[in-house]
Amino acid sequence: MISRGFDAWWPSDKLAVRGYVEVLGHYREIAGIREQLKNRLLNDNGQRPDMFIGVDAPDFNLDLEGALKAEHIKTVHFVCPSIWAWRADRIEKIKRSADHVLCIFPFEPALLAAHGIAATFVGHPLAGVIPMQPDRRAARHELGLHEEDTVIAVLPGSRKSEIEYLASRFFQAVALVRQAQPAIKFVVPAVPLVKSRIEQLADAAGVRADLRILPGQSHTALAACDVTLIASGTATLEAALFKRPMVIAYNMNWLSYQIMRRKKLQTWIGLPNILCREFVVPELLQDAATPQALAAALLQWVDAKTAAPDKIAAVEQRFTTLHVELQRDTSQLASNAIQKILEA
């Protein structure tokens, strides 16, 4: 957005905190930013917005939207909070806060409508960006990999807290996989915010020399790989849209996990499994996400390339169906919905 000429009043990474206990150390700063933003938007200086569009970050945006809506500023929330997965009590806050919700999953508008919340399914923006048939050969050429290589993409997350809780386990799993099959290649996309820490943790695990740590390039890595070891989150849906088998893992502060587990409404935690409503790919969480278990799950996918190609094909077909379900002209549908709200 900055490259398109927008003015960032605060850096977006100020909100890049996940969990309950983890956010406590940042709460005062985040709450302060929200209060300053509310005051700036409500200041009667002739620049009050006609509409506020909150993009995700519901814990930050919904309260802000509620305050703005009370002052007769129209509010749109983009990406329905996952009330179907956990924290169903949030539905009333959405109703108070948002004039309209732009949904990225097809079942969400009916769920919101049952509670009197106007919503529009606009498709998932990633489904329009990621090709239906990813070009593995071109991606491997870009990364200097050979067509015959077996490639594992390792994605321990993009938040600092995720890296601290996951990266060491992931890299220890890499070491075990290399012991079993030394020829396997590993690529690790790393955003600038966490790249140096990822390198430190890879060194500590003794696998730094075995990894190709990329400057971002997560889509290239997912297009190039045969399987990915990946942190639970939006990246898992990206992997599914690239039609890649995966092992989903997550580890977080113990108390935060206990709180989240009690609020969980679904059997699954990974987005591909939630959307497919079955364990299409394995999930290893908290104490179950040991390096040994992660390595074993990865090697099962690697072995399936030759021993059970029909298993790989079934996953690819299921994810292709999911891709079709999510693919819409998101930009146009969102623009149309926003225009109607403004005209109303």
C-alpha cells in the first residue's frame, strides 16, 4: 500500500503479535495506537472519512469500528473473524461494529445473515493470485534447483513469536530428515523481520549449511517444493492453493494454547483441513510437534512420491476443488459492495 502512495501512520508490524500471553507485553502500545487512530479519525477537521475499512486484526479493528459506527461513519470489515472455528461469542461484537463484512469463504455470509449481519462473499484474494496449475519447473529454475530434486519448503512463520516457538523444532526435524535422506533439498522463505533470527536458530540446530534461506519468496518456494513443513495460519492455505502436501505444526505459549483450546469449535486447526472438513494433511500441535514426529510425517509424504503416488494425486485434486471454490474476482466484488454501502 505504501508503494501505491498510501501514507502509513504507524508501521504494520506493530500489530504482528499472536496469542494471549504474548500480546500482554505489547498491549499498552497497541491500545495507544488504536486510541490515537480513533481520535484522529473522529477529529472534526473536515477530513473525517466517509468509510473505515478494517482489514483483519479483529481484536484491534472491531472495537475501533464500533466507536466510528457510533459516530455515523460507515464501517466495513474485510475478512470475517473465524467465529466458525473459535470464539463464537465475537458475533455480537461484529454486529455492533460493522455495517458490512466482506467474506473470503463461501459459507460465511449465511452464517452472519442468521445473526442479522450484512455480508458479501468476495472470494479469497490468494485464490486469484496463485495459478490453478503452479509451474514447478519454472520455480525450481528460479531457485537453482533441478527437476529431479526432492525439495522440502520449511515455513516456520513470519512473526517473531512464531519463530521463537517453532523454528528450532523445524530445524531439528530437518536434521533428522537429512540423516534419513541426505539428498533432499530444503528452502526456507524468510521475511526481513525474522531472517537473522532464522539464521541463528539454523546455526544452533547445525543445519544452516543444509538450508537455502530465501529473501521472502514464499510463493516461489511453495511452487518449487514437493512437500512443506509449515506453521498453522494463512500460509497453509497458500500451500493448499499451490496443491502441495504439507505437515502443519504449531507451538505457542502454554497458557495461550490452553485458552485457545477451550474456545475451539472445530476438530481441525489448519485452514486446508477446516475448509475440506477432514484431515487431508496431518496436524502436529504443541507437545505433539516434536522434531521426531515432524520428520516422520515429512518422510511419509516424501516416500509417497514413489510408493503411493495416488495419495499425492488425491491431495492435489482436493486442493484443486478448494481453489475453484475460493476463486472469484475479489477486487471487483469488494469494490462493488463498498460502493453500494457508500451510496446507501
